Amino acid sequence: MTDKSKIIGHLAAVFTIIIWGTTFISTKILLEGFLPVEILFFRFVIGYTALLLLYPKKLKVTNRKHEPVFVFAGLCGICLYYLLENIALTFTFASNVGVIMSTAPFFTAILSHLFFISEEKLRLRFFIGFVCAMVGIIFISYNGMKFTLDPLGDFLALSAALVWACYSLLVRKISKMGYPVFLSTRRTFFYGIIFMIPAAWFSDFRLDLFRFTHSIYLFNMIFLGLGASAFCFVTWNFAVRELGTVKTSVYIYLVPVITVFTSALVLKERLTALMGIGAALTLAGLILSEQKAGKK
């Protein structure tokens, strides 16, 4: 791997996290007129369609054993992760979910070390960085609020973090198959949408396309579908291919930081000194985790 490809990989990861850190605004707006499962279904259908139009070439699987990897990647990263996260938010506080979801890099690192032991070497710096980042994220998320446990909601959030770690490993495996990132991401989206259909069936899902006549709904759904889904999953999967699962996953620490500053800029929410300290600790944790946390 050249230094240039590493730099591009890091830039792709940073870009992805910046977009993902701002999606909560669009989701919050859309929840006024859509159910969580409706948002997920529409955004990934838009994402799949965009990838199909941009790269209409058909993916030809060279080995029958590769297909189940795409199936499980779609199940984990597209369907289960988002459903578990959204359901968790109905049982526990958003602050709890934000902190617990930030443990995803830790699970990713452990699983990567177990399954890609020859590539992913964990060092003490990674664990120090993880603790540092988590302290910072806790400062950002609670900011003086009382910490309250909710066993069911917190367990669902933890399950979502573990599912994302599994997805990261599957993406790493897919990257080794040699397929174009656009095509492999599109195939993953396809299976994710298929798995969403049963969830939509058992909910109060409504197709009701008339809702998209509201320009604010249309704009935010397009942003989630094209930006946060189609484009960002491609850039994230590219980053995983170039950097590995551990180095890429630690950028997830930045999501709460991006969210806080976006809230201040867009929603005019107040920034506090504790948030500033938390952001600094999170960035320090990211830097520590990145150093010598990946390949030998």
C-alpha cells in the first residue's frame, strides 16, 4: 500500500464520518412524517438506485462462497444495525445510545484481531486511546445530565455496536475478493433492502409517496439516500479496503463531536466547556488509537 492510497483512505473515512455525524438532523426532520423503518427503506432504495445508475454494470460473483458474505453484510450493516439503533432510541436516552454505539471500534478491533490476526495487531496505544475517547464522548453526551440505565434499550444499542463490528469484518472480507467497491456496495444494499421487507411488513409501514411533495422531506430523504447511504457507504468501504478495519473504525469516535458542532451551527444549541474538553479528549483518543493500531 502506498502512502498516497493511505492518505486517500484517511480522507475517505473523515469525509464519511462528517456526513454521518450530520444525518441526525435529517432523520429528526423526517421522523415528523415517517416511521424509522420507512426512512431506512426509502433511503436505501434511493441509494441502491443511485449506485445502479452510476455503475450499471452487473456484479459477476466469481465464487459461490462469496454470495453469503454479501448476504450477511446486507443483514448486519444495512438492516440489523439501523433497526437495532432506532429501536434502542425508543427505550433509552439518545445520550446512552450515542455513548454505547461509540464502543463499536472496540468490538471491531477485538473481532479483527481474532479473525485477521496476521494483519490486525492490537497494541496498548489502542486501548489507551479507546478509554480516552470514551471519556470524551461521555463528557459530550451527558454534559452534566444525570446518567440513567435502561437495560433493554442499552442492550439493544450494545447489540447494534456489535453488529456494526461484524459488518466491518464482512466488508474487510469483501474487499479481499477484488470486486469494484461500487458493485459490492450495491449488492450489499440489495440484500439489506430484502431483509428490511419483513420488518416493514410487521410495522405500520406506508408507501404513501405523496409525502415527498413536501420539499423539506424530499430534500432530507435525498440527502440520506444519496449522501449518507450511496456515497458514504462507498467511501467507507473504500477506507476499510485501504486502511483495514481497525484504523477505519476508530473514526467512529468522531461522530459525537461532529454531531455537537453541527447542532451548534444548525440548531443553535449551546456549546459548553465540558463539551469542548470532551471533543479534545475524543480527538486525542482517535490519534492514539490510530498510531500502530493496524498493520505491523
